[in-house]
Amino acid sequence: SSGINAEYGGNKWRSQFDVVICLSQKPKFFEDKYRVFRRLTRRNTPAFGEVKELKEGEVYCEGNVRDLHRLTGWDPCQILYFGDQMYADLAEPILNQGWHTGAIIRELENEIDLLNSEKYQKNMHVLKELNYLIREVQRLLPDPTAVKYTEQWCIERKQVRTELRTLHVSPFCSTFRTHLMPTLFYRRLSRFAEIYTSNLANLVNYNPSHFRFTPVRQDLPHEM
């Protein structure tokens, strides 16, 4: 908290939160129901004594998820929990606690910058057009004629894919996609996180009292 105090000029940051909890030591916070909450003193040392309520402006440490629900009265279905580690932060809350979860993915910033670049957009447009032409020419033209066109377009498509891969800074290319398929990382992410962003500050302009995030429907192969 010393770093936050220096950044915001004292303890004013505490007023931005209903409850402040540190040193929760996941996964103990979710698994050990006998770990009690303790209030931190001005010297940042845990105070002794039973915590009967979690007060705004105070900082608490340790504790457990059952006491958090009991002392706050929060409905687990109304909690949105953010973390930057899929298994250490997000798996337990969404699978066993009924919380909504969001992931912080730092690598997302570079990837979005790349996706919005003119060169990437141009290559992606060409790739989509080639895929469309390959699919449609085989449907509309006789086999010998279709083969002539599709062979050339497949060569061009391979070249475009190679160009797209070289645009990535990381040698592993995209964190989320490998050609047409999502990566294993993204598959795990979609299981443990309902939304994801590169920085929690990106959500500051969304009013939590009325804004609802809805997923984009992805067509399955047999639905296209």
C-alpha cells in the first residue's frame, strides 16, 4: 500500500473501494475456511481481535471466501473478479464459487496494435477474399476448371499467411490464434474468463450498474 499511497497522495485511494483485502494468499483464501480476516494498522501490521464487519476505508488481510460473502452480503453471482493468472486466479472463482471472471492479458495491447495496422488489415482482407473465391469456385464451376483456379489461389493464400506471421513481433506469433484455429491458451482462457482486456483501466468508462457485455456468436463449421 505504500506505493499506492505515494502514487495517489495518501490514503485517498481507499475511498474508491468498498472493501480492500491484501495478502489473501490464493488458493488458501478459497480453500481454508478457518483463516480469519485481520485489520491492518497504520504500521501495516495485522491487528488482533475479531473482525465483525468489513468497513470502507480500512485494509484487511488474509480471510476466506466464506467470511467475505457473510460479512458483505454479496451475492456470488454479482461478483466480477479479475486476475492475470488463469489457474491461480480464475479457475477456482468461476468453477467452484459461482463468480464471474475477467482476465488481464498484457500481451493483448501489442496484438491489437498489430491487428489495427494498415499492412495487417490489407493482408487479412486479401486472405478472406481468397478463401471466399476458393470456396465459391469449387461450388459453381466444373471440377477441371475449378482445380486450375484453386491451385493458384492456394499458393497465393500460403504466401499471405506467411506474410501475416512475419508481422508478429513474437517468434510464437499470435497468442490467441494459429491460422484458422484458436490456440490452446485461448481455449483455456475462454473456459476460465468471461471477458478479457489488457488493462483494467480500459473498463473505467463502462457503468457497472447498467452495462452488460454480451458474447459475439461464432458460427460452427456446419452452420456456415
